[in-house]
Amino acid sequence: MIDDRVRAVLARLEAEDADERAREVPREQRARQVVRTTGQFLFSLVAPQTDCEVLEIGGSRGYSTLWLAAGVRYLGGRVLSLEHDPSKCEAWRRNVAEAGLEGTAELIEGDAYEALPAIDDVFDLVFLDAEKDDYDPLFQLARSKVEPGALFVADNVLSHEETLGDYSRARQADPLLESVTVPLDRGLELSVVLREDLPPSPPG
Ligand SMILES: C[S@@+](CC[C@H](N)C(=O)[O-])C[C@H]1O[C@@H](n2cnc3c(N)ncnc32)[C@H](O)[C@@H]1O
């Protein structure tokens, strides 16, 4: 649930983000967090689900993690977040603890390409918010961690249409998915897994 502790950390992170943008802090040093309304949207997707297991690829300082973790706290579940930048990881841990969400969100510190194959869990929602060139291979890696009914949410598909247009087109052309671009903020590709990948047909 969104209590005063969560709201206070969200508000501080929004103020810090605005300040860093105003001071033109280099992109790689900034949080690059989702827009507040995207956070509210993520919250709305997970809050009604029972025992909702969330995988977040690109945790940064924890802004989107807080929205997701506050949502899953209603009906149970947890958020597993992947982040490889040590200073972002340190901030993530501080922010999640300050919001009182350390029992609901967990961080794996390291490269998602290495971390993902070692994860055995099955997820109900995957939030993809890492480097834009990596969306497709990271989607493929995370694809084996979900079952039919799971939802992939990928941010920035309209703000980075030149890089991520192919990602959206590939998801929308995949008969194993139902995928739609939601024109909220920077653009979100929502892809529901309809059925398992078919096994290869036997030779002959
Ligand atoms: C756009 S930011 C994520 C913002 C975050 N979702 C939020 O809204 O607060 C992208 C993050 O992904 C991380 N990242 C990029 N590639 C990664 C990888 N291969 N493994 C783990 N983290 C990665 C970056 O360090 C950066 O913090």
C-alpha cells in the first residue's frame, strides 16, 4: 500500500530528479526514472493481483521499484529488481529501506545478462527499463521465466521509437503474444503471453 513513508520517498526522488535535470547532470549519473504517471500505471497493474511476482530489469535508484512494491503489498507478492551500477544499487537499498519496503523488494546487483539465466522463479509481470539496445535480448532471456497470462511492460517505446520500434513490431507480430503500445508518457509496450513456445517439430 502507499503509506506516508512511501509517498515521502517518492516525492523526494521526484524532486531530486527534477533538480538533476535542471542542473544538466550527465544522463548516466541521473536516475532516469519513469514519469510519475507511469509509476501510477505500474502500481495499478500489480495492486489487484494476488501473489504477484514482479521482475524489474533496470532498478536504478528504486523509483519504479517503490511503485511496484507498494502495489504488490496489497494482495501479496514481491519485486525482484536487477541493477548493475553500484552507486544506483546503494541508493536503491537506501530508498527501499526508507520507504519500509525492504520486505517486499529485493535487489540483485549485477548484469542482467548474467543474473537472469540463474533465476529460477516464475514471474507474473516483467518491467523492462534498461538500455534500449538490450530490450530484445533481455526480453528473450526473461521469456523463459514466465507462463501464459504473464505481462511484459517495456518503457520508452515511443520516446525512443527509432530504437524500440522494432521491439514493438516484433512483439505485435508474435502469435504467442497479444501486444499493444500504450501512449502514456514515454510509451509503454504491453505484451501478454498467450501460450507457451511450441516445441520444435520432429524431423521428417
Ligand atoms: C532507465 S534506468 C531505470 C529507471 C528505473 N526503472 C526507475 O524508473 O526508477 C535504466 C537502468 O538500467 C540499468 N542497466 C542497464 N543495463 C543493465 C544491465 N545489463 N544489467 C543491469 N542493469 C542495467 C542502468 O544502470 C540504469 O540504472
